[in-house]
Amino acid sequence: MKKVALHSLGCKVNSYETESMEELFRKAGYEIVPFKEDVLADVYVINTCSVTNIADRKSRQMLHKAKKMNPESVVIACGCYVESDSAGVIADECVDIVIGNNRKFSVVEALEEYYKDSTCNVFMNDINKDSNYENLTIETVSEHTRAYIKIQDGCNQFCSYCIIPYVRGRIRSRQISDIVEEVKGLAAKGFKEVVLTGIHITSYGLDFVKESDKGLASDDYLANENATAHIGLLDVIKAINEIDGIERIRLSSLEPRVITEEFAKEIAKMPKLCPHFHLSLQSGNDKTLKAMNRKYDTKEFMEGVERLRKYLDKPALTTDIIVGFPGETDEDFNETYEYLKKVNFYEMHIFKYSRRKGTVADKMPAQVNGKDKNKRSNSLLLMTKVNSLAYRKDFLENTKFADVLIEELVTIDDKEYYTGYTKNYIRVAIEKEAFKGYSIVSEDKIVNTIVKIKAKSLMSDNETVLCSIIGE
């Protein structure tokens, strides 16, 4: 039995696809082994990333590392780096088989073709002309409690700093019936939480719209009258909300344009949906947003934020911010800084702009120097640290009780605790000893159990809330 080791770089979509490929190999009779230097494999599958130039370099390094681990092995390169530099990957002597982003479902067949004829080693289609969703599926996941579910692929946004539309192609949505079937299977195996993920889930269903329909552009989204006439993200959430066994639904990154009055009102009716929303802002300055080719302005973004806070009780709002985008002046950044203070995010992921070959922004004038990027980044990192602490303190002082999904047993300051997350994604810890006397006694039953907790105090890291159990 040949041994296969898989390794994923980059986003959660890549992780999902890697787990799906792992299942394909397992069903075909291959043995799955860890991707470790002390474990020899016959085949290495590297699911690469290309979101930045650094990601490209890491992808190359990992492909070379795989071949070095076993020079006699077959190394398969797939993923976004394959699409962004296909000629370079094909010419790389460490790579034996090259598979495009829309051909991962045929990874086993590609390997077996290669074994028959080593000249058959490139399996790629034009990703930008493919309109069909690649229906990879999973039956189980490596995590014990949370399952990521891919609901769409591709992006039509073409933000000026981003390579992803070129390596992932156009929007391709998965049929709701397929999504529901997969989630039901995971629920039957005990998974209680699912995270809906994709390259641009806000655009889910847009490719189902007929060309004859009016009022929709290729980069639009389904809202207002279009939402009632066509299938969109809200329909996926509603369908999963009805599945027995699923207790929590989380969403990956959202565009603010999807947060319409109707969307906010409808999700507020679904107790399974976690009030934790990652709204990708990128900048709080309208000039910079326009240069980024984002499809909204700060006013529209704030309206989405206000709708969520109107219908949901203290939702946890997080975001991504890019500092030092080409042309961003000190005045522009100061405007962003003041805007972020007004929004008051729970957490912000701060990125210093990194030039990406092949994007519009790479050729823009007025590139910002590293010193200014660092200064701006540091000021926002301090802001998010203060905001996050304030949000957790508010939870500590004003939340009578909450539900937590227990995820793992860890050691903190030489003491054992069970940790997990509330619906609004606050990490909590419960002393292991606190579970004595409850009907749940063994570790394998405690993990993946939802318990009611009462917050007691912040722990030494200021990021974890110590809690006591109220009940199962």
C-alpha cells in the first residue's frame, strides 16, 4: 500500500480541499501518513498558496522540502501557486505532477495516469473560463468540534491588490442540496459547529442568476428584490439552520454590501447563527477604498455595522485592514484611524501592504515606505488590543451566562483547563476539576460538549476568560 502525505498552505478553503483530497486517496486504498521529515511517504501532495509573493516562496520551499524528504517520491503540486506561475511549477525539477485549482477532484486519477506514463503530468484547465463548481466533499474533518464547509469558489471583485480572481477564477456556487447533504453527514458524526467558507461567500448564488435577469452586474450581490427572486447566502444559512445536530453556524469573511436590513433581520431569527461577523473593510478612507477597487464606501460599511448592532445583541465584529497602500498619505491614514475608532471592532487583523506581482496595485505610483507602514501598523495593533480587552471585560461584567463549545484540554500556568469559544468567539477556560460531579466525566465526552458558563475573571493573558459551569 503506497503512502501519501498531504500539506496545505494558506486559507481555510485550501484546508478543506486538502482534507477532501485526503479522503479521495483513502477511498482509493492509499495509506495517509503525516507530513513529517521522519515519516517516509511515496507521494507528497502540496496544496499551495499564492496570496502574496511570500506565499509563492513558501510554496516553492515546501515542494522542494517534500522532494528532499524522499527523492524517490512523486511530488504533486496543486493550488493557487500552480495557477499564478504554471510555467515555473511545470519546469521545477522537484515537481512531478501539476494539478490546477479546478482539477483537484481528479488527483488520484492523475497520479495513476502518471504511474502508467510519466509524460502525463500536467492536469490543468483555463480557470478563468470554467463555470462549473468542482464538487469536492468531506465526510469528516481533522478538528474534533468545528467543520469548515466550502460553499463556493472564485471571485469577481478584482481588488487592485489581489491576485485571487486570477488563480481561482469566476464565481462558482455549490448547490444547496449538496451542502445540506454534507452537513447532515457531519452532524450525524457528532459535529456541532460548521463554518461556511469560500473565496467570496457574499457572492454565493450570483452565478445561478440567468443572463436575461436585469439589474445585476458580474460583481454584484443578491439583495432586496433580487434576494427574494434568487438563491443567495441567506438561503444557505436557513437550510443549515434546519439540520438536526448542528448547534452553531459561523460565517467566514463577508462584504458589507450583503448586510441589508432584510439579511440582518432574518439572521437575528436564527439562534444557531453565531453573532460573530468578519466584515472585510481594508481601509477607512474612501479615496483608498476606491484605489483598492473595493465596491463600497465608508458610509455603506457603517450602515451594515449599524444594522447588525440593531438586530443582534453586542455582536462581535472583526475586520481586516491594510496599511500603507500605494498613495495612502498620513492624512488618509488618520482618517482611517478615526473611522476605526467609531466602528469599534472587537478585533482587527492588520496587514502592511505587500506588493503582489500581477496586480494593478503593484504598478501604482506613490508606494509607501516601510517605516511609515510599521508606524501605522503599530498604532492599529495597539487600538485592536485595547478594543479586544474592552469587549472581553464587557462580557465579563454584563453577561449573566453563555454557552461554550468545549474544544480541548490544555495546561495554563501549570493547571489543566478545558477551553472553548462562546458564540461571539470569546475564548474561555474552565478548570478541569469543575467537571467532577457532572454526568460528563471522561475527556472524550467533555470535548465537543456545549455547556452553560458564568464568567468569573480574565486570566493572565488578558485574552481568555475564566468561567464556572452553570449546567450541561
